[in-house]
Amino acid sequence: MHKRPALSACPAGEVAGVTARGRLAQRAGPVPPPTAGFTLVEVLVATVILAIGLLGALTAFSTASRVTGRSAQDTAVTLLAQEKLADVMIDLQAGELASGVTSGDFGHDRPGYRWRLVVTPPDEYRVSRVRLTIYARGAGRRHETVFETAVFPSGTE
């Protein structure tokens, strides 16, 4: 069995230690206070500040993602409405679209989008009112956008 060296009494202000070879060594002078490192309070404060910053960043990313998706849907609805209203204008001016209510979808290319068209009979100035509603499904909710216009007969003075 290996014997450990006994610690001897050191004079005041000296620290006894064991050297790499197992010998008892003494250092002269007082023990310096530790100066490197962080206190527990500093670490906790830094952790709280970091958590608040990360929470703010995650909230910003979530909001940006939601707004981007909504913007893409609004753009698609606007383009589909322009396309449908152009068809309505051509049909009305050609006399192929009667007043009343019609509805449909935009085919397989645009699943989740439907439309409803209301055309009023021409008034005393021969102006027809057109109301187009586009229904869009997104994020589990149904959203509708309404477009209204007036169609004047061609060749009016």
C-alpha cells in the first residue's frame, strides 16, 4: 500500500501542497482571491437577457412567416379576380353574359379558390354592376374578398 505524505504545519500565510512527484511543497505568501470567472448572479442575468432576446426573435420570425403567407394568398386572389373580371367584361360586351348569379371554381390549377359572380341588369343608363367574390381557404380558415365594378356599354357618348 502506498503511503501519502503527511501534511505538516505551515507557517502563517503559507500554503502547503503536493507536487507532481507526490512531495510536500510549500508556497510562500497569501492565497490570492479568485479573479477569473463569473458569479452565479451574472450568469443568471445573462441567461434571462438571452432568453428575452430569443423570444423576441422567434416572435418576429413567426409573425413574418404568417404575413408572408397571407400576402401570397392576397396576391393570388387579386390575380384570379383580374382574370375573372376580364372574362366577364368580354362576355358582357359581347352580350353573352346575362344578369344574375353564377359561381364556380378556378379548376385544378388553383385548388382552394372559388368565385361567385353577381351581375345586375342594366339601369336606365345601360350600366351593369358586377360584384365578384373570391373565396380562399388557407391556414384552416375561409377568407373572402369582394371586388365591385360597373360595366358601361361600349360605344356610349
